[in-house]
Amino acid sequence: MNEFIVTFQNTHTAMQAHKTVRKHYPECQLIPLPRALGNDCGLVLLIEESNLKNIRKLLEGNAISFENLYEKIETAKGAKYDKKS
């Protein structure tokens, strides 16, 4: 199953998004920003592809905006991230 990374403008928004999303999707994880995506000490959501559409709607419905969405692709050399719109 493919996973996606959702980035936010700040840690507070990431935490707010996680609190909102986990009520409906408890498998959603709040994780540190992967180094491949930046050197910041930020937090991101790790979500499953099967929940992607519904989580986007949930965030929009709660006026929680996200910055970027990345598909996490596992390779022999580690994870790589493909930016989506």
C-alpha cells in the first residue's frame, strides 16, 4: 500500500490536523519531516493512499490547509518522495 506525506506551514497546524484526522483514521501518524524534504524540525502526517481523498476533504471541511502532498516511494536506497498537486 502506498503512503503519502502531508506537510503544513507550521507544527501547530500539523498537530491540529493530526488531532482532527485521527478521530476518523486512527492509523494516520504524526512524524518528523523526512530529511529528504527539508532540514526543518517540522511535523508531517503520514497517511495511507486508500484514505487520501477522504482526509483531504476532512482537512478542507475543518479549514485546515496543508502546504504539500508527497507520495512516499520505497527504493533499495531508501525512501524517495514524489510531489503531488
